[in-house]
Amino acid sequence: MLLSEVAYARPATLEQALGVLAEHPGARALAGGQTLVNVMKARAASPDVLVDLSGIPELKGIELGSDGTLELGPMTTYTELIGSSEARARPILGEVCAQIADVQVRNRGTIGGNVCASDPTNHLPPVMVAVGAEFRVSGTGGERTVPAEEFFLGVYMTAAGPGELLTKITIPPGRSDGFASVPIGVDGTCIVNAAASLNGGVRVVLGCVGATPVAVEPASADAEAVRDAVRDADLDPPSDVHASADYRRHLAEVVAARAVERAGKGS
Amino acid sequence: MDVVTSQTIGVEVNGTTYEREVEARRLLIHLLRDDLDLTGSHIGCDTGNCGACSVILDRTLVKSCMVLAIQADGASIETVEGLAGEEQLTPLQQAFSDHHALQCGYCTPGMLMSATALLRENPKPSDEEIAKAIQGNICRCTGYWNIFEAIKAASE
């Protein structure tokens, strides 16, 4: 398909990338392109300039600190993360990335792209909130750190505003995490998903049931307690061709309980 | 920082070097099919779902309808045309023939590239690994079983 006319820049440094974004208000960052290129085909987005981030070394790579903290470059692809021995420090990351789409998409698609798209059906937003990730957001005016629960602002909207870029994802140490979903076909788009983390308390974060991930904190890891907590959250999920709102509310309880159970097994 | 709407790019496709001026909006699949006349890679869905446009870009399997041609500047690309020699099919292609792994043939170039990428990385894949490897390739004749058998045979 022929895309609408667009200009292109491939900066070699973060500073250059932020400069182009600042100069061109209609510019958009191009990460792996596995969402944005399709969105452009559908004319749902028409950026003036694509700022290709693939040539910026500092946005790549995975580092494991001595205390078990992981620092992920947002341009890390799903395939790179799945194959990273460092990333095994928090096993849920690779486990969930391996469930996203297919080989070709995982080879191009990036961690940063997944979270910055803030599509409510994406896999990683609930995972990032559950594990307590922190996002470094950089702009020409400087940088700030945003906790994952404050990063997702709405459908396709995040705390990384116009002219800003997500430049680092920090994942604290921890192991007892779990993920569960009901997707459309194996490894397809999620109808409802949930990530759980039992690293000090019980934290369950639901995806696909609202514009942004919904966190609940059950009194215990007991399945009934988890289901009660989800019921008490008064979810207001959308209805669509795949599932009614009522069915999504039901699935939310089911996948939350499964995610907690998997987290209990150390995932 | 240069912001361009078109650029002359150099790519190596199946061992041959090409230079072409491409618009920034041009998809890699169109560079291959329309500019280089390499029509083996197909456009099935044009939405990144079907995998008929799969090619190997710098040793990585990608869907060429979701990569911009301008991003491939300096890259080495393999398409289905590069698999066979003059007269000689690859063992994988021969296995596709032997196992009737193509019906209408539309998905075949993408299936071959996905299976080629798999067998390079993992010469002895398990049944599950074969199934996972072609998950991004849709056969609308639904002839998956013979494709699976062909890949399995080529791996043995």
C-alpha cells in the first residue's frame, strides 16, 4: 500500500532525535514499525516526519545491575529480550514477549514501542505496572522518571508527550510474577490479560478492561480473594465482536486468578 | 539533522547490489516487487498478518510490508528468488514439492523464507518449534499439515 507522503530522519544520537521532534510538531518516533506502519496505512495517523530510532545505540541493550535491577533500552526487540540471559533475571518479561504475535513481528517490534503505543490490548502495559517498572522520559528540556502506573494516560496516550521519548525502562528485581490471557487465537491480540506480582504483597494488573491498565490489590493470593478484588474493582470494559462487557468482566476474574497462581509458582 | 522525503539507497538482494531512489513512504515490499521486479515475495493482506511478504533482512526474518524501503539502506536482503540455484532447488524447496506443501502457492514464498530462517537457526526443530516458526504465515488453502511435514522432512 502507498502511505501518505511523509518525511524521514534517522538520527544517530538521542540529542539529534529530540531536535527533530522539537523542530517538527507533526513528527512521530518510529520504533519497530509493527504498529505505526499499519496505522499509517489505515490513515489513522499521518505524521509529517518519521524519526527512525533504530540508529541510536543508547536506546538499545539490556543491562543487569549487581542488585538484580534491569535496565532495558526501549529499542530492544522482543526477540532480543527473549534471547537475553540478563533479562532472565525477571523471567516474566521474556515469557510474555514470546506470546506476542509471531516471529517476524517479534524480530522488529520493540519493548518501547509496545508500551508507548498504549494500546489497551497490548501485553506489556499491565506487566510493566505489575513489576513496578519505571520509565525515563527525555525531552529537549531534560529528563524525568515516571512510574509505570502513571505512564499510561489513555488509549494511545502516555506520559511521553509531544517532543519527548521513552529512553530507558528500569525493572526492579523480583521473581514471583505471572501472566495470563485469553487471546484471539494462539499468541493473538488479547481479549483480557492480567499480570500478577507477589514480590511483597499481591498485585494484579488487568489489561483490555479499560483505557489503561487497572491495578487491584487482593487481600491474599487465594483465588477467591483475587476474584473478589476484581469484582470489587467495578470494571467497565468495552463490548466488541470478540466479547461482551459482561464476558470480559468474567474473564478478568479468571485470568487474574490464573496470573496469581502462576506467580505463586515462581513463574 | 537531515529530514528527507526521498533518498538514493543501496541494497544487496540475493547477492546483487542495486541502487534506487525511493520515497520515504515506500514500503520494502514495493521496492522488491515494483522497482527490482522481484515478484516472488507476495502481498497477501498488506496489514502484517499473513506473512506472504516475508523476507530475510540482514539475517532477520521480517514482513516486508511493515518495513520502509528507506530503512533497508545498506542492508542485505534474501528473497525466495535467492533460494534455488540455476537448476537446483534447496532441500526445503524439494521437500515442499515432495510433500505437496503448496496448493495455490500464494503463501509459499513467505512459508519458504520463514522455514529457511528457522532451519538456519535451529536445524533440528521440534514439532512445536516448527508450528511456532510459521505462526506468522497464513495459508488460506489451509494446507498447513503438508507444509509442516515438508519442513520436518527438510530438517531430517
